[in-house]
Amino acid sequence: MDREPAFVALSTPLPRPVRGAGTRVQCGAHELVLEGMRGGLSLLWTDGREARRFALGVAPGNDLALALRAPRLPVHVAARETIALGPHGRLRGYVQIPLVPTVMLMSSAASEPQVLLELPTRGLAPEWDDRSGTVYRAVSPLHVRFPVPASEPRAIVPLWIANPTASVACPGQLPIDLVDAELRVLRGSVVAGPRRLRWSGDALASFLVERRPGALR
């Protein structure tokens, strides 16, 4: 069985094996084994604690790829630390948000790749928010320096948090909405665009800002 190198990019091909052969791909703690079988393909996925098998029907001539994609719902990040901002106080750091390993289908009949299969992702829990509707909840430390690459596929998000009010602010969650187009690979990690979070008196509002050279330190 052929073994592909460890996942270090946002997208990597999943070579279709011939019948009776297989291809193995590693994506952090995720391991995928794609096997050719009579009448289709078999995909075995495991994250080291859970395993699932998927049966795939893919037309001849269509290619597959494994992509790291942003969560489809907004993410509310709960920092492991308690955040307290004095009047007109500011705070800078980084959080990490789980990405979704996704099997993509490249077809000559479609202009854009299509999502064939989203693999289970630990660290993202759907919940209801009275302001935003259904969101994902994630937990992350608030890093003061650029984090080391994680074993799980995660996006590093630089943050600037500001409290322009005259009162103390203790935000319990950091709202972040990621999109695939902003993700890039830097220093062996996936990095998203920086955000400015501004306290409004009862919640944080998040704004995506333009990257500046040397901003990630």
C-alpha cells in the first residue's frame, strides 16, 4: 500500500487506487485509507480514538482531494483563561480553531470542486446562541506568541481585543467566522486573517482586518 506524506497543505490529492490496492494519507491525528473495491471505493477514517468506514461511488475520470476547510457555521471560542479588560484596555494574542478535513470531488462536469464527504471533527460542538442562531463552540488557550503547529488540523487566528468603554469588560466568548479563502499556510501551520474584536458594552463584535507585513510574531 502506498503511503502519502503527512498533511502539510490546505489541499492534497487523494490518488484513486486500482481494485485491490490502497492509498494511505495522514492529516494530523486523522488517518485515511482509500481502497479500490468492486463497484466503487472504500474509505477508512480514524482519528486514533474512533474509526468509520465510508463507501464511495465516484465516476471514472473524477479526482478526489483531501482539503482542510473552515467550519461552515460561526465559531464562538471560549478562552481557557479568564479575560478581563479595564476601561479602554487592549489585549493581543492568538486562538486556534479546529478545521474540517473534507473529501472533495473534482469533476469535469462542475466548474468548482464539490464537497463529497465531511469527516468528523473533534473540538467543534454545535449549540444555539440567542444572537447568532446555531454556532459552533470551541475551546482554545489565548496564546501570547505564535503557537507551535498542532497535531490536529487547526487554524491560528491573530486577535486584537479592545474595550473602548469606561467600564470593565469580561467577555466569555470570542466570536469568529472563518471562510476558506482567508486560510493560508505559514510556518508549518494554517493561519487565518487577523481579527479586531471590539467590546460594545454587552458583547464583542468581530472585524476582519487586512494583513500587515510582520504582523504575525
